[in-house]
Amino acid sequence: MDFISKELGITREEILGGSRRREISEVRSVFCYVCLRRVGLTGRQLSEALRMSPGGIHSASVRGEAFVRENGDLEKSLTSYLNN
């Protein structure tokens, strides 16, 4: 979470909070994508941590994946970070 927070300029508290502001929501979506698809956490674990429904977690992860793919520099940084 710290990497995503630093890379995208949103605090840890904002990611975990319930704000629906666009910038925060996008970063939260990236966080969901990374946790589900790259790290291997379950939707239930994320659902409890973020206080979101499992369906909301899934939708967010799909949006997060699209955001990462559209931002090539972020994708490279993320891949590099996760491979170390």
C-alpha cells in the first residue's frame, strides 16, 4: 500500500477511508487490482479491510487494472516493485 500511496500521491488513510472523490477512488481501485491479481489476497480480506462489498472490490479491481494498463509508467514501476 505504501508504494501505491507514494507513487500516486494519496495517503494510506485516504485509500482505507470511504471517500468517493475521483482521485482517491482511482487509487483505491489500483490497490484492489494489485492485492487481488498481483499479490493474491482474497476479495473477502480486502472487503473487510476497505469496508466494501465483495462485488465492489471486484468492480474496483477491474477499473484498477484498466487504469494501470493505461498508465505505462505506473505498470513498469509496479512490476519492478513487485518483482523485487
